[in-house]
Amino acid sequence: LADKPAGDLATVDHEEAVEVTLSGGQRRTLRDKGKGLPSFKVADVSQAISEVAGMLAEEQLLKLKFVSCEKKPEAQLQANELAARTGAAVAECKGNECLLYRPPSAGQMPKFAV
């Protein structure tokens, strides 16, 4: 990540980016629902992709704590990369904690009304 410009998602190495966009109201709703969620600690994005993807497939909303980051811009970049690789959207970044949301797949019941 060090050689990539901060915030440039075009430089994220992912095969099939699935763009999930959220409106301001949807982000607000997800932030409210994510307040009580426990944080899942992420030390290395590349090693956490499959585990986070599996958790998002089941839970749809996930709070991540990037332990390798101390500042929000670094956490935001890592959250954007993880979201791009897992087909999710970043609903919120606060410090080094970020909230990811992935809509339910076809045939799956939604857990959150967004």
C-alpha cells in the first residue's frame, strides 16, 4: 500500500470490483445499527479478505478495527481496498474503525432494512 496514492481505488488490485453505493440516509441507518456491533480486528488486509468476505456474506454488516493503522486516512484506504475486494461498501470510518456493508445475495434474507 505504501507505493499507492492514498485514496486512489484504481490502484487496488482486485479482479472484479463490485460497486456498492449507499445514499447518505442509508449510511446513517447503517451507522446506527453498527454502534452495538463488536469489532473484528484486521492486522493485514490481504490476509483477511476471505475471512471478512465470509463474515459479510452471513452478517451483511461488519465493524472492523485496523490495528496496523493509527490514523483515519490509513484506515479509510484499507477499508476501501477491503470493500472493493469483498463487494461491500464503507458505511463509516471513525479513527481506525470502519463499518462495511454488503447487500444480501440473491435468495438471502436481508438482515438490515436499508
